[in-house]
Amino acid sequence: MGSNREKTNLVEKAWEFAYSKEDWSPPLQAALEGVTEEQADWRPQGAAANTIRETVHHLIFYKEAFLRAWRGESGARAEGVTNTDTFQAPALGAEGAAWEETRRRLEKAHADIASILREWEDDSSYEKRIGSNSEAGTWVNSLAVHDAYHAGQIIFVRKLQGSWAPTRSFS
């Protein structure tokens, strides 16, 4: 890869496709569109699957970890927190547990990272070491792929609950 924002431009595009702009697959924003509180907490009977809300909390956890690392704040990688722990949604009725608030928190974390990407002037920002010595651009790229992966899971859960069309047109 060359310089002059080439890597940064690619990760910006991936970031956009992962959340808000459909490319080869529905973005996370579309996967969550119209999901009700009840649908967010639905789990297939007898299935060891995460709910949509749990998956969104997992996505928020890692986006906010990046933001803390970028800002040089402590706790970018929460000590003692396992990947499984990141799926745990606050108990219903707890502060911030409302589904719309959870969606706003996801949207804000995604928008905050998009703002950071727009400020990168060249590939040196992409290559900046943050957190536990991770390259910032690689971390954001991994977050975009992570969003796409979990968007697919959310769509699958929605298909099982009947809240997502079984087929789509691409004309």
C-alpha cells in the first residue's frame, strides 16, 4: 500500500459499509431497523444463541474500548472481562437498559469512530499504536468486519422470529 491516506480511505469505506451503507450485504443499521424491545430480547427456544440486545452490547463494548484506547484513557481493555461477559446486557429496568438507548449508544460509538477516521490526515494515524500496542487502523478494520459478522447473526435471529424477509431483491 502506498501513502496519502490509502489505507485510511479503505478502512473508512469498510466502516461505512459495516454500519450504514449496503454493499454486498445489509449493514448493521439495516439489520437493526424496526427491531422492537421484545424482538431485541427474543431467543429461540432451547437454543444457546445470543439475543439481538446481547449482541449489540457486545458490539458497543469493543467500539467503546477502541475509543478509550484512542483517547489514551485507562481501561481500554477491561481487565478480567471475558468475551462472553461482553454480551451481558444490563438487567431490564436498569439505567441505560432501554432498547432505544442501547441503539443510540451503538450509533454514537460508531459515529465517534467515523469522526476520528475523517480526522486522519495520512496513513500515520492508521499506523498509530494504541491500547496494547495495536495499530489503530487495523483495529478499526477488525471492528468493521466484526460488525458485518454480527449483522449476519442478527439477521438470522430476525429470520427465525419472522421479523426479517426470508428473501431479498437485488435489482
